[in-house]
Amino acid sequence: MTQFSPEQFAAGQKSHVDTFFNLTNKVFEGVEKLTILNLQAVKSIFAETQETAQKTLSGKDPQDLLKLQSGLTQPAAEKAQAYSRHVYEILTGTQAEFLKAAEAQFAENNHSAQTFIDTLTKNAPAGSETAVALLKSTITAANTTYDTVHKATKQAVEIAESSFDAATTAASKAAKDTATQTSRASKAA
């Protein structure tokens, strides 16, 4: 039987540490993007609230307030949708980085396992063919399972994206309809 050398073990550990820190950096990048987005949103909301308060206080009659209210509904809904879209993009971007790293790690581990099996097969004592065949079969089954799970995950992400897009479109239409109804009601009053 072959044994792993200390150099092989150290290289494997270095690879795992590199992957860990790479993924940790990706998490921090995602958190940083979310923090910047949230700060921008708060800053924008504060400025808009100040502007709305000034317009409200300068209104001369209730009709002005109704017009102001109807003019705020749709933009607020659109901004909320834009914010949600940005959050979604940040999260899916971070997830894509994790998937890419996982795929690279799996490929590296798969290559190492295959190299180990090949070395083991060459150096296996007589009569161990059954054990080697079982080991090869196990690795093939693990690879097949990984491929199946990977494809299912991709499909689930695609379905989630299309559902998010459909929900965003429906919410946008509902906001426009509400704004139109509010506008008509304020004109009629």
C-alpha cells in the first residue's frame, strides 16, 4: 500500500486553508456590498422623507396632499423593488462564488482520489481486485450523486430566479395600478 507523504498532506492542508480564506473573503465582500447598499438606501430615504415633509407642510389644501400622496406611491414601490433586486444580485453573486469554489474543490478532490486509486491499483497485492473495484465503484457513485445534486441545485436556482422576476413584475404592476387609482381618486375629489 502507498502512504501519503508529509508534503502531500501539507499541500492538501494548504489547499483547504486557501479555500477557507477565499470563501471568507467572498462573504466579507458580500456583506460589504450589502452594507453600502443599505447605507445608500437609508440616506436616500432620509432625503426623500425630508423633501416630502417640506412639501406636506407647504401644501395649501387637502387636494395638494392627495396629489402628493398619489405621486409617492409608485416611486416608493419601484425603489423597494430596485432595492430587492440589488440585494438579490449581491446574494446570488456571492452564492455563485461559493458554487465555483465548491466545484473547484470537488474537481481537485476527485483528481486526488482518482490518483490515489490509480496508485493503489498499481501497487495492490494479488487478490485485492474486488476491494479495488468496490472502491472505484464507490467513487463513481459519489461522482454521479454530486452531478445529480449539482444539476438539481442549478434548476432550483433558475426556478427561484424566474419566480423572483415574476413576483417583481406583478408587484410593479400592482403598484402602478394602485398609483393610477389613487391619482383618479384625488382628481375626482
